[in-house]
Amino acid sequence: MHYGIVSFYCCSMCELKRCSGHVQVMTVQKYFRRMLAKCLADQLRLRARCQHEKDQLQLVMKVVESESRLQRDFQRRLNPRTKDDFELLYNAMEGQVLRILGHYF
């Protein structure tokens, strides 16, 4: 980033000799570095917030997808239309029958 006072940012002896006073240069450098640190901290906070929101959105999308998949599976069993739906229903029924018969024998 270039703010027009970059020549004061360097703390070499030649810069100190060119300036009117050592104290003014140190003051300008202090405020410039503080400004850069604040900008960097703001950027890092923004990135962290965006990442957190992205993670939350992915979690919500995963839950919604899971619920919709369960709902589709339930509808396939409740109203079978294709051969695959009937096979799914038959296999589920067969598993229930075996489980029930296992309790009696």
C-alpha cells in the first residue's frame, strides 16, 4: 500500500538527516505503523468472519440436503412408481419380517 509518506517509513540514517527532526520522523512512523496494523487487523477479522459465515452456510446446506434426501426416500417408499422404488420397498419389508421372526424364534 502506498500512502505518500513511505519515505518516512524507512528508518535509515540518511532519512533522519534529510528530515527536520528525529522526533517528527518517529511520530510519523508510529502513526503510520499503527494505521497499517489496524488495516491488517481489520482484513484478518473480515476474513475470519467470512470463513465463519461460509462454514455455517455449508452446515445448514448439509442439514437441508440430508432432510430432503430422507423426505425423498420416504416418498419413494410411500408412493412407489419405478422398479427401483418397489425393490427398495420389498427389501425394507423383507428386513422387517426377518427382524420380527427373529424375536419369536
